[in-house]
Amino acid sequence: MTISGKLVEIYDAKQLTDKFKKREFVVEYSENALYPQFIKFELTQNNCDLLEGYSKGNFIEVHFDLRGKPWVNKQGETTYFTSLSVWKIKTSTDQSNSPDMNQEPENLSDEDLPF
């Protein structure tokens, strides 16, 4: 899967065990300028270095896998975890999915509202 958006947060890499490290970052993505979404992605192991050279405010294209995993707790209840595991990042020139807060919404009137 791939999305493009503005890099808004970069977290430090965390060494979770002797053999496993993880780094997270957030991209502002919007299909509709009125409702931007802030999506947290994760990088693991050697991929943690993929963010080197990028700064907050950069527009990036993120290539990732959507992963899910069940976990059963001591009470026998199943919980599901979802992760967006990134394997490639590159600079994006496409800023069309970034919200433009100065842009007026098109064709929006009081009659169109659902309430």
C-alpha cells in the first residue's frame, strides 16, 4: 500500500529487546481537506534508518504493509493489534492529499448537512 502526505512527527528509535528496535512517525494525510487524518507508521530493525534525511514538514510517499495479529490474554480474551509496517519512504512532489486550510469547501450548504 502507498500513501503520500506531510511528515508531522518523527519519534526516536527505541531498542525494545536486544534484537528488536522500532521507530514511529506520523503523516498527515487527507482525501478531503476538511478532515485530515494523522496516521502513525512504524519502522523496524534496519528500516529505522529510512527516515534519515527527512524533517517535519517534508512531503513523503510511504510504502507499507498492513499487518494484524491476535493476542489472547490470561482471561482467554482475544485482542487484535494492527500495524502499518513501512518498507520504503521517498520524497513526494504530490501535495494533493495535504489539507489546504485556506481552501473553501466546494458545494457545501446547510441543506447538505446530515443533521
